[in-house]
Amino acid sequence: MAAIVQKYGGTSVGSIERLQAVAERVAKTAKTGQPVVVVVSAMGKTTDSLVQMAKEIAATPCRREMDMLLSTGEQVSIALLSMALQELGQPAISMTGAQVGIVTEATHSRARILQIQTDRLERHLNDGKVVVVAGFQGIALGENLEITTLGRGGSDTSAVALAAALKADRCEIYTDVPGILTTDPRLVSDAQLMDEITCDEMLELASLGAKVLHPRAVEIARNYGVTLVVRSSWTDDLGTRVIAPERMPRKLEGLELVHPVDAVEFDADQAKVAMLRVPDRPGVAATLFGEIGRQSVDVDLIVQSIHEGNTNDIAFTVTKGSLKHAEAVAQAIVPALSPDPATCQTEVLVDREIAKVSIVGAGMIGRPGVAAQMFSTLGQAGINIQMISTSEVKVSCAIDAADGDRAIAALCEVFDVQMSSVRERDPDAEATVDAEEKPPAVRGVALDRNQVRLAILQIPDRAGMAARIFQLLAKNTISIDTIIQSQRCRVVNNSPTRDIAFTISEADVDSGRELLEPLLKEMGCGGLVIDRNIAKVSVVGSGMIGQPGVAAKMFAALAQEKINIQTISTSEIKISCLIAEEDGVKALKAVHTAFGLSGSNTVGVRA
Ligand code: ASP
Ligand code: MG
């Protein structure tokens, strides 16, 4: 029988009583005859206390010694839990990461798992023992055997990696919340428990989901098709199933080092509508996309770049077949957008000759260079990027349709993936999807208040410019989120320029500025504007693909609260808006309610 892996977090093993309760639960599963591997975290806030102790000795303690120190936390829990199981008459044995053979790279404090040896584990399981494994740690092979840790929250990753290596039936993550909620319950009291969510949705909800589940754990589950369940340690409730796509068998060597990109996608059936100089005030995007949604035109990418003066540019893509219709709607709406039609400067431009090329893969998370590599690959091939859309698992660029073949070839080569089939939309296939089976358009809503927006003005509009900027940041391990390139092309000193805005985490702002300023001068850019007062609100759901009106509903909810949308960016399953920070919680509540996610079930969250 296939094994089951159960992981218990720090709070779940936070005291002797709780450890004993966990032992009872584990023993109950083991009684059914199914082999059980248990992964545990350090008890309660042990890891934090250990970090604190180190800080009292050194401001920046040596990373090797930190791993030596932090790995002890889990060692306490595994020994105690094994004893508790033995007291219940359940044979059990504890093992450290090194004893199991959880082999990692030799990078202290954030090692990735390379391989897991299963023979020792399996021998104990065959003897009828529960094996209790220390989470968060591994061993790097080489001249010296080094104890490594996987990064904070890494026990989830240990558990899912073990499940992948053992080809386990499923991996259950036991925690102090009932599962994955539709939004952050500390900000929105009527957040609801989700029954299920896909791995991709979970990854896109990073700022919401990462608190519950280590993103690297979700990445492994997605890549190896591990069935994951997140549930409460205190109840028998079912929790949330995190659904992994079915996978071709994949080799287990280099477990976490698999290609960051696993596909290049190409969509030739795209056309662009750009609206230049629309007024910058609440309700404009809602009016525009509301009308487009009412006309049942399905919009794919939407990009609203940073405002210039008191106007914005909004660009979106639709299928070629609906371009005429979309253009007509956009033209018709122009007078309604401006309070005084006489001074209205809005202009609608269309481009039939575009295509969308995307790179896809869960491994982009935490590897800042991947988007930059895409841009530089396109740049080197002399391909100009017209629109950029980035999300956690996908980067898409709208390019000239004529460049399509070259773009695919160059990207497949650089990312070492097979030539992906060219995706032409098949309307019949979409129509046959049963409405009942369709996942909800929006599964969850997240608010991220730790981002700062950087805007680079007047970048020369030539191939390769975005690449230089993002490569420099990537080289210095600064992760970028939500890149937005303006539509408006401004001619400065006889050459066309565009603006690019993006967000980075607060902690990276100062080093980011120091890095960028000299480069921007050298490139002849206009300047760098930093805005710390922003928040990002995002909706995520795989059901939004092919369903008109989802963006409109989000924008309308914000408009009703009189919240101005500063920028918009989308991926296939996510729509994000940057807004003023002080509007963040209000926006989150409004959007959560608008999609019918709030409910009356109180979701107990126990500390
Ligand atoms: N004990 C480690 C931490 O607190 C790992 C974990 O709990 O997942 O980050
Ligand atoms: Mg955790």
C-alpha cells in the first residue's frame, strides 16, 4: 500500500499535550495499516527563539552555524513525538534529514532539495514503524557533510518532497487554521474556507497562500502531481484539497532544481486595443470593461500603466475575431469617460498583428532572473516587446505577430524546453466544457502591502532595454513583481521612449535604487520615481479564462468605493490592481464581497 505523509506545524506540536494529541492522530492512521511518515516542525516558536539567541551574539551570524543551530529545533520534536507514539504502543522511529538522506545543495539557510533516498525509510515502514522525520533540514554531500536548512517555513517542502519521492498516496499538512481561506481572515472577518484550489491558483495567491503553505511545497506538488490536503490539527474537518495537475512521471534527481520554465506557449489569436489618455479617476476602468463584458467580449491581457499628467493608458487584448466588436465598444465609450467631451483627448488604437508568447513554470518563484532572461532573449533576437504581463507562474509578452516563430525558437532554446504546440483557440472545445464543472471565476482575493512601486520614465523604446534593467536587479537577487510597460510612446530627442513600472519588496528599495540610477543614466532614461504608498489587490481563479466580465466586476467594486486604480496587470488566472495603501483593506473587503466569497460560516482560527 502506498504511504501517507502527514506534516504537523509548530503550533500543532507547541506543547507536550499537543504532541500527545498529534501522536493519537498519527497512531489512528497507522492502525488502518497504511504506512505513515510524519514530518514535524520545531515546537511552537522555537525557531524564532533560536534566531533571537544568535542575534544576541552576532549581528549577522555565520550561515553555516545558523543551520547547525536551527536544525536542532526539529530534532527535539521528532524525538518527543516518537516517544509519545511508543507510549501509545505504536512502534515509531525518529530520523533527522541527514539520516533519511534528504540531500540538498550546499547553500546554507535556503538549500534546495536535490534528491531523497527512500531505502532506509522504506525499511522502517516495512517493519511496521511510523517514521518521524525532521522537517526543514537536509544534508549537503561533498568533502564535508554539511547540515543545511531549507529556509523558514521549509517543513512543508520537506513533507511534499518526501511524498513525491515515496510516491505517497497523499500529503496532509496539519496546521492551526482550517485550510486555505478565500482571503486573510485577520483583515476580512467573513473569509470562507475553500474546499479545493489548484496548485497554480495557490501559487498566484502568493501573498495569501504563502502564510499557510511554503510556495516551494506547492511547486513540488505541482511538478510531481502530489495530492495535498491542508487541514486543522484540532478537528476532523476535511480542510482544503490543493489539486495538482496530472503529470508525466518525472525523474527525482534534481528534485527542486527542475527547469524553472516547463513550457513556452504561443497564442497567435490575439489583437490589441489601446486607449490613450483616458481620465485618471475612479470608475473609468469599470465603465470601459463593464461595457465590454456586457457585450460578451472576452478580454485576455489588460495593462494600465502609470498615469501621466491626469490621464492613463489602458491596453487590452482580445481574440482577432472580436477585435472589430471590441474596437466599436471602446470608441462608443470614449465620450462617457470624459466629463467634458469637448476637451476629451482619448484616442483608440488597434493592432491586429500581434501575438502573445509566454513562459510557464512554477520554478520561477524565488528565481529572480527568469523574466529577465526572457526579455534578454527576445531583445537579442531583435524582438520588441509591446506589452508585458507577469505573474508567479507565467510571464507573457505581446509582440509583433511576424516575430512569433523566432520568439518561440529562441525561448525554447534558452529554457531548454520542447517546442510547444502553437495554441490556436478552438471555440468548439471551449463550448463543450460543462458549466457545472467550470471552476469558480474567482477563488480567492489577496492584499499585498509590502510592495513598493518603481517607475522608470522615458526608456528608449528599443529591443533589449527591459532586459538590461531586469537582469541587473536579478543578478542582485531582487525579485520583481507586476511589471507594467506603458502604451504611450513619447518622443524625446527624436527617439521614441516608454515608461516601465514594477513593484519590488520594501526591503529591496534602497539597494534597487542604488543599482538602477547609474544604469538609467547610461541608458539615457528620464528618471526613477519611487512610490511606497501602494498596495496590490489581486483576484485569482482559473475559471476566469474564457469568462467575460470578471475584470469589470473587480473594477466596479473598487469604483463603488471611490478607489482610484493606479495600474492594472493581468495573467490568465489573475487580475491585480495597484491602489493607494490606505485604501487596501477597504478594497480587499469590497472585492471579496463582490465575488460572493463572503459567507456566514465562521471559520475558527485558533492561535
Ligand atoms: N521551524 C522552521 C521555521 O519555523 C521550519 C518550519 O516550521 O516549517 O521556519
Ligand atoms: Mg508553516
